Amino acid sequence: MRPLILLLLAAAPLVAQRVSFGVKGGVPLTDFLDTVESNPSLSAIEHPQHYILGATFELRLPLSLAVEADVLYRRLNYQTVPTTGAAVSASLVTSNDWEFPVLLKYRFAGHKFVRPYIDAGVAFDRLQGLTNAVVNGVSALKNSGTTGGVLGAGLDLHVLVLHISPEIRYTRWTSQHFDLANVLSSKQNQAEFLVGITF
């Protein structure tokens, strides 16, 4: 038992050098929803929240590879509005959107303090706390959860004990969260600018 404890204690600094965690935030580069103007009785207005916040974790592997896992949050708001004289109810919809990307990252050779990287993987997206998505008995919600493929590219800037990582990330979702015919639908293509700060 004692040799096992000594081995774990000796390995702890090596593991600590390979594990990093921190915060990640940014802005969406695409809207969450497509609104359609062809419905004569109802229109939709998105009230976008221009921020993404969350946490990030990374495990560094040999051969300049790493595995990254994030938990990202954004707030979703949209409103359906009847046109003049239409017998359709107005509705305000709000929801918390949680995104969980898991990525394999490759860092290219470069300067000691600046290394470009690419990453790819999958993401899981879940709506939570959804309110009032039904309009005149028809639900705009099609899927509270979805999955997607992720591609990204960025720079790893090493500043003292911090790693600052600006990144452009693209996600293609396999299904839509919302689809209300001739009024609105959620976009399956999503782009984000994110900055991670890890220790």
C-alpha cells in the first residue's frame, strides 16, 4: 500500500502539468433564430443576448494533442407578435441554453508563447427553463436537446501562468430546437467567437 501512495504522490505534479481549467466567454457571430416575414397574422422578434459564458477544462496529451470539455451558457429570448387585427395571442418565450462541447485539440509548433491550434469534436445542447413556447395551441418547440459537430481554430497565448485562447468556433446542429411554420425556426449553423483563460 505504501509504494502505491508514494507512486501517486510522485505522479501528482506530472498530472497537474497536463490538466488545466478556467473560464470561457465570448459572443455569438450568428443569431439563434431565423424569423420569417411571410405569415400574414403573426411575426416573431428575437431579443438576442450578445454573450456566452462558461467554464473550460483541458487534459493535455502527448504529440501536441489535448482533450477540451466546456460548459457554455447563453440566454434565449424571442417574442411572437400578432399583426393588426389578427386573432392570435402574443407570446414572450425565454429559455436558458446550455452547450457542452467535447473537443480534440491539436497545437501546431510555433513560438514558445504563441501556438496556433485547431479543434474538432461534438457538442450537446440543452434548453432548460423554457417558458410559453405555445402559440394558439401550436408549440414552436421541436427538440429541447440536440447534438452537433464542431470545428474551431485559434491561438494559445502563454502569459506568465495563464493561457489565453481566442478562438473562432463553428457548430452544425443535427436538428432544430424551434420550428413554427412561416414564423420562426432555430438555425442549425452556429458561429461563435470565444476566449478561454486557463491556469
